[in-house]
Amino acid sequence: MSKICAGVWLFLFFLTSLGAFADQEEPGFPFPWSRFTLKNGLEVVLSEDDTLPLVSVVLAYQAGSIYEQPGKTGLAFLLENMMFMGSLNIGPMQHIGYVNRVGGEPNASTTEDITYFYETVPSNQLALVLWLESDRMKTLEIDAAKAERAKQSLLDEITQRKTAEPYLDSLLAFDRLLYPDFAHGHSILGREEDILRLEVEDVRAFYATYYVPNNAALVVVGKIDLARTRELVEKYFETIALGRKLPLFLPPRPPEKKEVVQAFQDSLVPSPAFHLGYRIAPPYSRDYYVLAVLDYLLFKGKSARLYRKLVKKEGLALYVAGGIEKRKDVAVIKLFAMNNNETMVELCQKSIISEFSKLRTSDISSEELAKAKSLFKRDYINRLASPMERAMFLAEMVFSPVGLDGLPGQLPRYMRVNPYEVRMAINRYLVPESSVTLNVKLK
């Protein structure tokens, strides 16, 4: 059987097994996994999957942009790039070369709260990947020349993003209004003036603080022998010293309940637009599950309420997108709409408020709710449909308030949401005093 055919068969099996899983009242998670913690605090999760002779490895650090300090923005993203610039035993970019030469695919990504490093390789190359990851966790070489190259690379990326995304500046301004504090509200990319001022000592301090085993999770999914894999993990990672005590991360103070409406002028945007956001319940709180389903009802798919109303039916918006965004312990609902002119901006906002008013006073139909849940379930399943996606999902859940122990009951919690809960959530959160609006005007 070809790899493509095997992958299709595996995905169809996932759909079937997870369909049964979602309908059970007290299900178990449909994939086996085990976990252990090394003496230095590294959380390790192993999951066997012998469908293909491959293994996916994810090493995740709680080292996103929310851990940066004012005046030091951009460090998390910058350090992601520096992790490929060489360590004690590996030269610059050789990490990528080693993985590519054995037919593997390395990559990395940074979010507001987690930075991920990940590879998929033939299963007989697992030891190579574990050695590479452990070497740069332990002995990354950070010098002034490398730091300057990483800074220039980040500045170039900011320039490219602004060229490709004309509404980026307004989005960054909107986030500063919507999120309750500096930690959550500033960009992963960082501020250009901050990046220019970063010193090599700043990079070393961030690495020494957050790139440590007691702030990381290692997930291995694929064709593995559990006992042998544990031996390899202990061989390469257990000698790494425990990091210093991590700085205390304090949750933000609840923002003042007051409607915020501001304007943002920009000469580079192609048409007027607006950002609209609502501060909602924290991730994985009781109301969060309801709001996640509401997200699909309002925004996801061509039959979603706001797309159907604003674009297809009333023609008030050229483009509408939105949904829930979570940054560690804070969540918001965001909407962005492009319009032909400023009159359309105003009419579009009134139409959204009108739609929310309808939803506050009457329950949605069971059929509409079922469709939203079906789309949610499809996307949830897609996050488990390959070893790499599953490894990324498990790494994220290690750091979540739910944790791995709470994983089996997650999908059913979303599936049990009812129309009354949706109406109550709208009345509680989609209200003017929780909202922030930023109108983007042509300069």
C-alpha cells in the first residue's frame, strides 16, 4: 500500500472511531498514549502508531510572546530562529540538513504562549532527532553576530508582513485595545524599535529562563517501541540541568466593563474596514465550550450566520472573518470586515448588533446547532488525523488547564452544548460593555 493510500485509510478510520467516540457519554481517548516526567522536569508523552514507518517529534516550550517584558518584544520569535543557528555540536542550519538528509521535515512555530519545534522522520531515525533537540536545548550558541543576524531577519519579516497584509497595523492596534494587558496584547513579531535595541544578553537571558526542561514538553508519536523510546529520551535529555525557578506569571486584572470605540487612519489600506472584538470567558472554563460552538455558528463555513447575512444576503461587507482567539489564560471573539465605504461600515455594524439582539431573545434551532457542532467536530478530528497533528495537539494540551488527564472528555463537552446555553452566553458576553471596535479609515 502506498503512503498516500495508507494515509487516506488511516484518516477514514479516525473519522469512524472518533464519530463513535463523540457519541459516547463517557468516552476514552481513541489513541493510546503514556506519559512520564524526567528528574529535570521535562514532561514526556509517547503514543504508538504503527500505520506508517514514521515518527513525529514535537518539543514545545512555554516561551511565547506573553512572557516578554515591555521594551523587549520580539524575543520569542527571534529565539525560535536562533535555535537553528548552531549549538555546541551542530553548526548553523545543520539541524535542518541532518533531518533533510534522512528524508525528514523539520519546522518551528511561535504562538503567544508556546514555541514548537517539530520533525517527522523515518522511525529508525528517532535517535537522531532526539539528539539534535537535546543538543540545542542544552548548548545553543548565542553570540552577538548571530543575534544581529536574527534581529535583521525578524525586521525583514515584519516589513514583508506589512506589505502582504495591509490591515496588519490596524490589527496590532486593535489587539492593544482588546486585550487587558501588555503581555497578552502585543504582537508576536515585536515592535521594530524594541528589536533594534535588543542586546545579546537579552537573548541569552530569555533562553536561560524559558528554554529549560522544566518548562518543556516532548511528544513522540508514530511507529515506536515504548521501552526503547523511553531509554533514548532519558539518554539524551536527563543529563540536562533543571532550569532556574520560572518567573511567576500573574493573570491580568479584569478590564473595565466599558464599550470602546476608536478610529485608525491608514493610507495603505485598499478600503474602509473595522475590527470588532468581545472579551469572553477564559479558555476551557464552563462557558468557553459554549462560546467555541457559537464561534462556528457565527463564523465558520458558507452557511455561518454572519457571512450569510453580511456578505450573501445584505451585501454590506466585501469580506468577513472571525472567531475565538485564545492566548494562554485569556480568550476573545474577534471579527474583521472589509467594506466598500464608511457608510457600509456603519450599516454592517448595525446589522451585526441586530443579529446578536435576535440571538439574545430566542433559541437557535436544533438543526442549526447540529450543523455548527458537525463543523466543529470535523476540525477537531482533523487535529488528530496524522501523527504530527496529534503530537502538536498533545503538546498543547500538556500546558492547558485541562491537561492530558482531562483530554478524553473534551469533545463530548462541546457536543453537549444546547440552544439555551448558547443564548445565555450571548447575553453574558456579546454585549456592548465587553466590546472593542476599531474603525479603519482611509487617510
